[in-house]
Amino acid sequence: MKKILNNFKKANAIVTVSKYWKNFFSGKKDVDVKNVYIIYNTFDIDKFNFSDEEISEFKKIKLLEKPIIYIGNCQKKKGVAKSYKKLKDLNAYLITSGKPQ
């Protein structure tokens, strides 16, 4: 994180994807960047309309009866392994994406 913050000293602005990160970077005293903006991630909502048949097929996977928690793309730098270690004892399905590791 220190390397990233040092590079921000050269920036005119920071663009984040959430209020959390905007607040995080706005509150950093060692990073003198006044211009912190949010551009939310976007997706095509039409890609999330599923037919009854697709829903039935998904239910065959048996991910029912307990919460499904997506913990992110399975990369060390994204903290998925740490998240898994902390959450593995929950009565929930933990889902990742990306290359199997």
C-alpha cells in the first residue's frame, strides 16, 4: 500500500469504485490529492435476466439452504485467501472466480 500511496503524490486526481475507497484516500494525510472521484462499476442488467429453465438448472447444483458469499477473484493480492480463512467456518457457501488455485 505504501508504494501505491507514494505514487499518488504525483497524481492530480484519484478515481475509485466506491464511497469506501473515496473516504479512505480522502482521509490520507500523507497523500495530498484533493480530487477523489467515484466511478461505480457497471454491468448490463439484461445479462441477469434468467429463464425458469436456467434457474432450475442452477438449483440442481444444490447451493440451497444457506447463504452464498462471493469473496472475489481468487488472487492473493485481492485478499481472497485471507477472507476464506476468516469465513471458512461460517455456515455458508464461499464462492470465488478466476483460475483454480
